Amino acid sequence: MSFIEKNLSNNEVVLYKAKLHWIIYLRGIFWAALGLLIGSASYAACGLLFTVGVISFIMAIIVNQSSEFAVTNKRVILKTGLIKRKFCEIQLNKSEGLQIEEGMLGRILGFGKVRITSGGVVELFSPIANPFEFKKQINNAIEGSFNMNLVSA
């Protein structure tokens, strides 16, 4: 059971989960491949670069496994970190702003930075896969909670 699922309130349901983009693994792959490519020139450099690449790749796996981004029928929940945890929770009725930044590579590969504003606090999460789908799901949840409030009134 995930961190988010363990911390849902009564009658709260996860509507959408976002993930980090696979590009987080690219740095580790690059260094490991570079180490293997120059292996014939210097064993020490090969070993060092390959080790840096493997460690970077393992760190990316840990970051990916310890990051959760979800939209529920009541709030948006964003959590990163394994030892040092960063947690952001925004009630749907109190969310003020959501910005998405996509560079050229992000547009091509489908990732971007998601910046959420609430109560003057700005939280940045990156690189989120399919950031516009995440934004769409947040907007749908806000609209759904607004409609539920009208029905219950």
C-alpha cells in the first residue's frame, strides 16, 4: 500500500496518479555508457565513470519509487523523498494556481515541471510525465468537488 493510500481520509478516493518521467534515468545511463566507451583508454577512468553511472541510476530508481503524485476527490497530494520527505497537500477548494513549464525537450518527450501555488506557498515538482494530463485531472477533480457541493447544498 502506498503512502498516499495509507493517508486517505474518510470517503476519499484516488482519481489519478502521476509519475516521474523516465528521463530521470538518463544521467546514470550516460555516465555508465561513457565509462564503458572509454574503457579501452583507461581502466581507472572506466571504473570511475561506470561506478558514478550505476550509483546515479540507483539513486534515480530510489527517487522514482519514493515519489507519489495523486489527485483525489478532495485534494492534490504530492510526496517525494525516502529519508528526507517533501510532502505537499492542497485541498481542491483552496488551490490557487497550477503552472506547467515545458522546455523543447519536455514537449518532445512528454515531461515538464508542475508548480502549484496555495496560500502564497509555491511547490515545484519535476520532471512529471504527461504534466498536462495531471493538470486536466486536477481541474476535473475541482469541477467534480464543486458540483458535489452544489448538489449537497
